[in-house]
Amino acid sequence: MINKIIAFSINNKFIIGLLTLALIGTGIWSMMTVNLGSVPDITNNQVQVITQSPNLATEDIEQFVTYPVELSMGNLPGVTEIRSISRFGLSVVTIVFKDDMGTYLPRQLVQEKLNELGETIPDKFGSPAMGPISTGLGQIYEYTIKPKEGYETEYSPMELRTIQDWIIKRQLTLLEGVVEVNSFGGSIKQYEVAINPEKLNSMGISISEVYEALARNNVNTGGAYIEKNKMSNFIRGEGLIRSLEDIRKIAITTENSIPITIGDVAEDVQFGNQVRYGAFTQDGEEAVGGIIMMLKGANPNAVIQDVKDRMAEVEKSLPEGLTIEPIIDRSELIARTTDTVKTNLLEGALIVIFALVLLLGSLRGGLITATTIPLSLLFAFILMKQFNVWANLMSLGAIDFGIIIDGAVIIIEGTVYEIQKRIRSGKVKFNQAKMDEVAYDAGSTMMSSAFFGQIIILIVFTPILFLTGVEGKMFKPMAYTFGFAMIGAIFLCLTYVPMMSALFMKPIQNKKNWFGRFERWLERISDKIIGGIQRVYMPLLKGALKLKLIVVGAAAVLLVLAGFLFSRMGGEFVPQL
């Protein structure tokens, strides 16, 4: 089978060339569109149930809110863990499901249970709701709203927060991939009515009547329609509060047909803000801003780019003197991480090319071997795109160029050997038919052992694919990416490398031109390097064969020493970014 593939590739060079061009084009497109991140997202499959009860103490939150939610979620299918946090005014229950249940089925099951909790949780103790569909790596963009120079005193913290909630947030939440925009800092605007208890008492009005009057007079109502002259006139009653004066004029009751209004019993009606339990600061000064949460599984680079484009439009709609300043931009971290990987991969590829050219003694052979590196990577990107494997520090950092080019090196070396053998056997005219024969002999002779060696390497990585939990999410992308690159290298060794060897490895007949002299110089350098290595290695090999027990004993001692040192080494979960 292997020999037939090699023969087909050599005899159908045009087809292999077209397939190579298709690989390059599809690979570049896949590389540009593959999901790109900094590190793997190891967040488990969880749903958070959040309940806000601003007036309840921690004990009441635990007893009347958290416990009923935990109890109702305990018998859901696929639940592996339930944990909770109860604080003053806040309950957060986290339900962890099995990973194979997906994202939306657990949320549907949780929502069904939340619908049944209405009678279990007392009135005015809050309404449990699910948190956003996001993960621990969902915070992709953070920004602040800052007045420009000369406008520092024009906007109060309350006005900045209002702009954030009603102008910026509303426009950002419409973006694809943005699941939530959280606002921080400033003062949340509200209408405050300061009641005079003495006036209430003197007029015989209770505080509950004031509450009811405020609620009753802040609604719009519909009155259906009236037909007149073959036309339908729709009726609506507008009662929404528009200003502080509207609040003052709200009637609570009547005394002798005279209405008693809010203004009659209130000390003051004014704008105020909710009680604050913290602050949002930047450079030691109070600020107003927001954090954008990304939808679980979305492409962070694409979402952040959409956010930046929308931010440019949002900034044009802001009042005069305001600007939006980014604080945290995940795309910068992704760029730094991937740039580091790209630099290391490029440097590694250059070192490999340099070593190949020197050791093979052939510039053409070294370049043919080196081209399998980017082609294997492009093949890997195609499969990463198809199988939704993210490109990140773990997956891209797993690629080993030395293993990828192993088969190509063996074939090129075999081709050089076959050429030299024919040259030594007599004067041979290396036409294209003869080079096809040389490439086939080298490929069929060397590829059998190289092929099974590459398959063994793939088998070694197979157990990683069966990891589960955090370990699986961390290391599976590495195994997938390396496996994809190895599969690409195997296909290239069977098709591309023999075809290129037949086309470009023909011996140079005129060695007096500059390229011929350069190749001859490379051959001499390669012979000297290999000869020097053999002069050092052969005595060591002969000595090791004579002193077998000493060599085995030394290896055993080193193994024990390495195990001891490894047990004393420190460790960390992920590298510091």
C-alpha cells in the first residue's frame, strides 16, 4: 500500500502539486479563522443561580434562599457537585454538571426547577435567576468612562453611571458573542422621597399608603379602543413619573375633597443613589466602567474585534467631553502569547533547516525537508478548524519539528544515498525517468520503517485523549494538535517528499557554476562533521559494548537519582503569563 502511494505520487506530479496548493490555501484560511486563545479554558460545565435580596442578613439568605435552591437542584440528572456562597443580600449556588451534557441542556433543567421554586422562597426574599453563559475566562474586555481634559467637573459619578447603563451598555449587549455587560462604579440614580413622620401622623396617613400611592401612580394603562365614524381610537392612560414635580403632585388620599399629595407630607423629593458597598477605582481615583463577558465557546479574538469596532461607534454617541479608555484587552494577552509561540516555532524551524543543510550536505534536500514543517502545520490547522480545537499556548507549543520532519529526513537521506550508489557503480545519465526510479527506490526502502515509527509516536500520545476533567481540558488540545501535525507529516512523506525529490534532487552536472561549487562545499562540510562525530562516537560505542555491566549500572543509578530529584522538585499548575 505504501509503495503504491509513493509510485502514484511520483507518476502524477501535477495532481500532487495541485493537492499541495489546495493544502496551502485551505490551511491559510483555517489558520486565519481558527479559534485563538491564550490558554485552554478548564472551567467545568456549571450553571450559577444568583439571588439578590438587599435587605436580608447572611443567616436568612442561607436558610430561606440558598438551602431551598440547593435542595431542588440536587436530584437533577448529570449533577456532579453543588456548592454555594451566602452573604449579606446575596446567594450564589453553583451546580456542576457532567461535561458531556453540553451547555444548554443543564440550563434548561435548572430553569425548570427555578419555575417550581416560587412557592418555596418567601415573598420579597428575591427571585433566583441563572447567571450568564460564560466561564472563568469570559472577562475579555474592561473599560472606563473618563472625562477629557477640561471636562473633569462637568459630569458627576451619578451621571457617568447613567451614561454607562443607558447608552454604552445597551449598544454593547447587541453584539454577537457578548453575553453580558456588567457596570461598576459611580452612583446608581434613583428618586428619593424623604417623608416627615410628624406630618404623616398629624394627617392620619400610614407609610404603607405612601408606598401604595407611589406604585399606583407610576404606571401606564391601556383602555382598549373606541369606534367612532368607522375609525378605532386607541385609549391609553399615561401615568409614568417624568420628573420630581410629578412625584410631589401624586395624591395619597383626600380630606374634605382636598387631595393630600406627596409634597404635603415630604421633607424633600430629590435625586439620590443606592447604598454603596464598594468602589471602582483607577489610578487611585474613583471611576465608572464596565466588564464585557464573552459567551462560552465563542472566539475571543473575533468578539473583541467586534467590541472594539462597536466602541468606536459608541464613543461618537457619548455626550461632549467623554471618552472610553480600555483597561483590560484579552486580545493583547492572546497576541503576546501567540507571538511568543510563533517566535519560538520560527527560531526552531530555522535551527532545524540549518542543521539539515549542514548534516545532509545538500541545500535542496534541506529545503525540501524544511518545507514539510509549514505544510504539516497548515494540515494541522485544517483539522483543528474542523474538530473545533483551539489554538493556544498548550496546543501550538506541543509541536516538535524534529519529530515532524523525521520521515522526510529519512527519505531525502535515502535519495542521496541512492544517487551516490548509482554514481559509484558507473556513469549514469540522470534524466527524469532515472530520478523517478531513484525517488521510488529511496521512498519504498526507507518509508516502511519511518512510517511505523511515526505511527508508534502517534500511539504514544493516544492515552492523553482519554483524560477527563481539568487534565483533559488542559492537555487534549496538545495531543490533538500534535497528532494532526504528525498525520500531515505522514501524508507528506508518502506523497509530497518523493515527488519533490524526483523533481529537484537531480545531481548537478556542471559543478563549476556558483551553485555547484556551493553544493560541493556543503558536501565537504557535511563529510567533516559526520566524520568528526563518528571519530568521537565509535570509541564510546565500542567501550560501552565491552563494559556492559558498568553501563547498565550507571544507567540504573542515574534513573534512581533522577527519580529522587523529581520527587523533590516544586511544581505549578500552569506557567505564569
